[in-house]
Amino acid sequence: MSDVVSTASAFSKRWRVGSAGVLIAVLALAVVLAIKLLSIETGVFDAMSTDDIMRLVEVRDLMNGQGWFDLHQYRLDPPGVPMHWSRIIDLPLAVSISLLKAVIGTRSAEAVTLFVWPLLLLAVALALVVAIAKQMSDGAVTVLVSATVLAMLAAPALIHFRPGAIDHHNAQIVLVLLMLLFALQIERSAIKAAFAGITASLSLAVGVEMLPAIATMGVAVVVLFIWRGTPVARQVSAFAIALAASSVVFALTLLPPQALTSPVIDALGGPLLLLTVGGGAALVLMVGIDHYWSAPWLRLVSAAGSAVALIGAFVLLFAGALAAPYAQLDPLVVSLWLDNVQETISLATMLRLGPEEVLGFYALPLIAAGTAAAAFLRSDSPDQFRWALGFVTLASLTAISMWEMRGTAGAAMVAAPIFAAGAAALWPSLVTGSNLVLLAFVVSPTMFATLGRPAKPLIELAFTPQAMVFEPEASRCQSVSDVASMKQLPKGRVMAPIDLGPAILAETGHEVFAAPYHRNNDGNLAMLQLMLATTPVARQLLRERHVDYVVVCRSSPNRNVIERAPDGLEATLARGETPEFLEPTGLGSTAKVAVWRVRK
């Protein structure tokens, strides 16, 4: 054990009783702020994001008899779009609703599940944060409390744990924390090493968002074997075998046989299976070679050879997977939809649009990564792998978040235990009393976000934000209540704004063309082309697509579409003009959405 950690342990035995009140007060304040961040201002059904709503649609389809292997949304861009999600999250949600509906009815069962599921995952995430902090320190009370405070104030992550959040992002955060916890113990336990491999494959079976972090942790395990050799050979083998075997099991459980080699890059399929099964097999081979001839240089050579073989096979079999993630999207869909999705914007874009928001999303992960690097340099050899693993995991998540803002959620939660343990290791005196907890409160994402707005004039001296017009949250159309009136209309095919698609699917029996998913390029393109089209062209497009209803958001029309096509259909409808081939449905002038029936 390193001297710094030992010293921290000694201080933790003598922390002042008088500091207990400060710890409790800070923890209580963090709880209050977390509750505020988790609170919702509407009913739980309207608190759902578009992805949460689509998840509910998927769960209902499963409960109504749609096949386990069939992930098509048949009412989206008819005759349907194959979704890239996994049934793993659908299953517990469907079980919960099925068990509760016999007692309290279907709607109430769904509402209870929407409340309980994300909060249950939050409790698990907090427990894992504490466990990781304990593994990376000697378990001093102040370290554990500091990690908890940081996790409860990790605003970018908490949005995924609010009531109604049933999409897979919260589960992904929990799984990356769980893999990190197991991987931290890989030198001491083959069982924990095996669980790390299983957790990695489970996370990838849920979704690919955490692939860079999982791959980074896998590389860290390989480097550990190159460095240590025989003393960790059994544990590394357990990790590799569990990763490969569980990947096969999950694939056979979730995918039909024809999809096992499918060249998809956004879900479990051929490319991911090649990486996990092939990577696990290569690592087992490395351990086998080392058993007969053990030398660091040979382990390095075998690792390099395995990497070359694996990359070569990937390029040979799945060269298309190396394209940009959204390369298949039409440029019109990218410019009018994808480029305006908040969770996909980059750090560079955020610095242009709202530089005062940056610290709240990025400061803690960067500080925690620096803390872990410094602790690695100061620690003894037995502790170095843990700090290295924490650093590379956090670095990969931070890199993701710089490319797409959605990565900040995982980075913020993982940073919580790493910063708390790292600060205690670097400055043992902080462990005594309440200083570490107070420091954690100050550097939390919530505090940085709070300080961002007052500091906006100073920040704008360095970054001049681009002028943008943001619609108020309350005026946007994407909630199920916004389209509830459409249930009165006979079932038909609907052209509606992209963000309204999931709500229409969830609340009505209609079919829709547009929804916020990259696999739905055809439906989204058709909707945008219609709204940009002049009246004669719009009539023809409606006829070709056999559209029954046209919907626009009355309270928040698409400004980008209107500016690009002032004479287009959306602009025409926004001005209150109705072409002769449309007739108002009379659903109410106070509704957020306006609906026209297409004259046949």
C-alpha cells in the first residue's frame, strides 16, 4: 500500500467529532439539490423524453405479442423501421408493468414503473460510486461522503435518473460503474475479473454508447498482463473467457441467427462480436503463450500481433463499419435535425453557443482525470493499476463527451469516486474533518453550473457566443399530452415534426413518418421535404406517401425550416394559411399542435 493512502487512513481514524455536523449538513444540502434536479414539473408521462416515450412504445409492443427478436417499429415510416435498441431494458419494464397492472390497472402500473425504475437505478449507481471510492482508498468516511456528494450533484448524469427516464442511458451508467468496480479488483480475484468481462458484454448488449470506455478498460487489462505477467495470468484469463463467452450468450439470446453477422455498428452484431469474442480469444492465447515462455517482450509482441490480426479481420469483414456514425443520413436531415439535437453537439459547438455552460459539464471530469494522473505518479507499484484504470476510463468518457455532449453523463458519475479518492491520496490532511467534503461540494458539476451564469460576462471576453434563438421548454411539442386530442381522429398516416413522432405512437393508434432516430432517414427526409415544399409539390408528396394528416407545432414552429423555405408548407401553415388540399380537423385552437386532414 502506498504511503499516501496509509497516511490518509491514519487521519481518518482521528477525524474530529465536531466535523460530523458539517458532513451531515453538506450531505443534506446535496440531497436537497439532487431532489430539485430530479424533480419534474408535469405528470410522469409528460416528463419522458422522446427516447423514453419510444421505449414505452417498445415495451407495450412486446407485452402485446410482438416477437422477442423483432425490434421493428411497424407504425414508424410504414411498413416499419428496425430499431437499434435491445430487449434487455424492455424485459424488466415489461415484467414490472405486468405484475402491477393486475392490481392497479395498466396506466397506473406504467406510471409506477416510470417512477421506480430510474430511481432504483440511481440508488444502485450511488452504491457503486461509494464502493469504487472505497476500493480506491482505505474507506475513510470523508472520502465516501465526498464521493456521494459529487454523485448526487452530477447534474449531467441526474437527468437520466429523473422519474420517467426509462431509456437505456441510466442503465449504461450503472454498468460502466459496475465494470470499473470489478476491474479495480482484477489483480486480487479471478471471480471479480470474470464479472468485469460479463459486465462489459452486458453493457454492449444494451447499447454501444460505452464502447470506448469498455475498450479502454479492456486495453488496460492487456497492459496489466504485459506488465505483471504470471501473477495475474489466471485473473486475466478469467476476464477474457468471461467476455468472449458472455458475448456469445447475449448475442444468441437477443439476436435472430441471421443477425449474428450483421454489419451493424450501432448495436450488437458482427462487428461487436468480432471485437469481444476475438479480443477475448486473443487474450487467452497470449496467456497460453506466456505459460510456456514468460517474458515481458514476448507478451508485448503477442499483444501487438493480436491487435494487428484483430484490426485486419475487422477491416476485411466490416470495412463499412469504419465510416462516420451518421454517414448514411441525408445532408438535409443532418442540417435540419441532427445538428440541432442537444445531446449530439460537441464541446467546440458548446463553446460557440453557450460557453457559460461548459464548466458544469466538463470541469469535474477534467479535474478528476488530473487528480488520478497525479495519484498514479505518487503511488507505489501495487496501487498504480487502480489509478491508471481510473484515469484511462475517465479520459475515454471525457473524450466521448468532447465529441458528443451525451458522454458528459457517464464522465460526471465516474469522476465522483475518482476525485474523492484521488484528492485524499494526494492531500491526506483533507481526510481529517470536513475539508474534503466541502471541496467536493465546491467542485461538483452543479456548483460549476451555478457559477457559470454570473461569470458569463467574463467568459464572453474569451468566447463570443453565437446568437441563437432557443424556444422555451414549455412551448415545445413532444409530450404525450400535446397529441392526446389526436386520439379522436380515425387512424391514419401522419406527417408531424420529428420530436412528436414517439408521442403520437405512444398516445394514439396512428402511423408516423418522422421520429428522432438515425435509422429513420427515409421518414425524416420525407417530412422535411414536405415542410420545405411549395404548395403544388407538397400536394404531390402527400399523395405519393398516402398521408392522411399533417401536423405542425403551433406553439413552436420549426424556425430553421421556415427560414430556409419562406414559401414552403410549414411557413404557409405557420402564417395561418391553409392550402385547398388540407382541411382543419377542429381539435381546438388552444392546443399546442395544429392538425389538418388531407383531402383525398
